[in-house]
Amino acid sequence: KAGVTQTPRYLIKTRGQQVTLSCSPISGHRSVSWYQQTPGQGLQFLFEYFSETQRNKGNFPGRFSGRQFSNSRSEMNVSTLELGDSALYLCASGRTGDRADTQYFGPGTRLTVL
Amino acid sequence: QQQVKQSPQSLIVQKGGISIINCAYENTAFDYFPWYQQFPGKGPALLIAIRPDVSEKKEGRFTISFNKSAKQFSLHIMDSQPGDSATYFCAAQSHGAGSYQLTFGKGTKLSVIP
């Protein structure tokens, strides 16, 4: 069974640009969550989608947005990039989206903002 | 602000020794506590998880101890091996609104030396 895949794996952008990251969950999984990982702040929750609906959003500015498609694949978008957006962006999928449902993480997309 | 505090930041253990990582939380609504293991270049992977209705859970060489009254939980790695060298994150999930969100500790980098 294939795991969570994220594309691209590495990305370099400049300040002010926008970026779209993609996540394909494990087949049959309906929940997709996004997390930002930085050395200083650790792993921080961005948002979670279930059946194409955003159920929860973390404490990030509106420049961070996402969506989920009918096949459960998800994208997140960051507009007007800032240097501080440089991070590893992780996607996690869950089968049921219920409490205590195991979340399986992808390898992440390493975003560097110059 | 929901928080999970994790210590130590880094840990060096001799092969065959016991590695102990501690976490403390504030939000009494947390009721699911997973531990994740992350190797360089990989996403976090679920290691073991516990609910607060049990005080201890063991899976192989990994044990979680849970103290509900103190709002603390810890991971013990028995007979630590060089292959256990990784970053370990404790996390917590609540049963309230947005319950699918994981709140992570800042991580502990474990190095097991031969």
C-alpha cells in the first residue's frame, strides 16, 4: 500500500511569490491535515480537510490556504511568501478522521524562501 | 494556548541503555497521547499511543507511562539501539472542537552511541 506522497519534495521561491504544494493521501483515507515544521517552532497545525470540507484551521495568517478534492487529494497554497515561511510542510492522512485515528505523515515539501 | 512541553531537547544514550523522554501538558481536554519518531528526510511516524485511562502501555522496547493527576507522560526506550537514533515528538489530541488536530512537543533528538 503506497504511503502519503507529497510533491514537490523541494522548492525554492523568492519573497512575494506564491506557492502550491500537493498531497496525495493513502488510498481510502478521507482526512488530510497539513503541518508546518521549523527548528524554532516545531510542528504546528495548519488545517485539516475531510470530505472536501475544512474542519479546523490553526493559528496562521490568511496567506495560508488549502483545499481538498473529491479524490481526497489536497493542495495548500501560500501567497505573498515571506522569509519566515521557509519550512518543511508535512501532510498527514487519516482513514476515518475520527478522534484517535492514526495520522500517517508524508515525507514533506522543503520550502526555501529567498 | 494549548501546549505540550517536552524535555530534554537532546539526549545521548549508550547502546543498551534506557532512553527517557518526558512531556507535560496543560489542557485537561487532551485525551489521546501519541508519540512520533522522525528520521532525517522522513515524515514523523506513529510509534506508540496511550489514552489517560491507563497508566502504562508497552510495545516491544517502547513504553509510555502516564500520570493523569500530574498531567505528565513519558516515553521509555529500553535496550536502546543505534537504529533508534532519531527525533521523537510527543503529541496530544483533545475531544473538543477541532479534535483531530495534534499538538506537538518541540521534539527530542536522541543519539544512541555504540
